[in-house]
Amino acid sequence: GAVVSQHPSWVICKSGTSVKIECRSLDFQATTMFWYRQFPKQSLMLMATSNEGSKATYEQGVEKDKFLINHASLTLSTLTVTSAHPEDSSFYICSARERGLRNEQFFGPGTRLTVL
Amino acid sequence: AQSVTQLGSHVSVSEGALVLLRCNYSSSVPPYLFWYVQYPNQGLQLLLKYTSAATLVKGINGFEAEFKKSETSFHLTKPSAHMSDAAEYFCAVSMNTGFQKLVFGTGTRLLVSP
């Protein structure tokens, strides 16, 4: 149990286009989902926290208009990178926190974004 | 503010040798502490967590970690390394008010040689 999926696993896009990444909790309800960004050989940096049905909370320095987060249901959150540029190329990882007693984050496999 | 420091970006061991990955934390409140493993191009998998119960925590794949408040440490150990243990390991801290925001260390790459 407690599986989190991400789609796509990798994406290549042209500069200026928008890319949507989906994060799904497959077998549990996720009251909170987190989006992280990981640069090569570096740690994970939290970008934003989203609670189902409410606006995401962004970390300092993260442009909310560039990284649009929607958490429309208890099993789905999306991250849209708008007007992507090469500097947005990175590994994006989501995690989901289960509603209920098991208060733990479960991580998705990540999405590799390359912007040409 | 909370933070974790992982000493050593790379640790190399021989297969069968002891694995020791160091993590020191800084927290103004009693913390929750975690160790995660990441294989290439994959997400993170929880190895173990400390949530103020037993100070010696046993995790998956033979790993364990000991919470030492006096040393503000949470080092990860495994008695005998296996080739499959080669991966990136991250220590993380969270406030003990629930598994809220995780603050990750910079990671330690474990290399295992035959």
C-alpha cells in the first residue's frame, strides 16, 4: 500500500511551452501533497505544499505564477510549469501525506523535465 | 529553524564492511528524524524514522539509526554492506507536530566495492 505515482516519468519540451506533471496517490487519500525540486547531485528542495481543496503554500523564492499547483481531489495534485525555460530543467518529485493515523509522506518516483 | 548536516558527500566501503552515514540535526523543538534512500532516477524510499519512541530505530534492509540527543545526531548504520546498498542517502528532519515539512540534508552517496 501507500503508492504514489507520477506522470510523466520524463518530458522534453521547448522553451516557452507549459508542462503539466501529475501526482497521484493510488491506494490512499492524501490530505496534503508536497512538491520538491532536485537539481543534479543535490538535495530535495521543497517548492510548495498543497492541501486538498485549498490554495498551495509556496516556499520563499518559488514563483507561484510559474509553478502552478492544483490539488483538486484527495488523490491527485498537478504541477504546471508555465512558460518553461532551460533553467527549469530539473527532477521534480511529489510526496503525499495520508489522511488518518499514518502520518507519513510517501514519495513518487519523480519526473525528469528537460527544457530545450 | 530546523536543519540537518550530513558529513561526507561520498562514503566508500567494501562489500561486507560496516556502513556508517552521519547526520547531525538542529532543531528548537524535539524533532522527528528520517533516513531516506534514493536509487538513480527514482523517488525516495523511507528507510526508518525516529518519532520520540525508542532511540534505536530499526529500518528496512538491515539499516538502523540511533537518536542521540546529547550529540544531536542520528547516524545511519548497517553491519555488513551489500552491493545493492549503493545509492544516495538523505537524512531529514521535521517538527514533531506531524509529518509536515521535511528539511533534507545534502545527501551522502554510498559506494560499495566488491
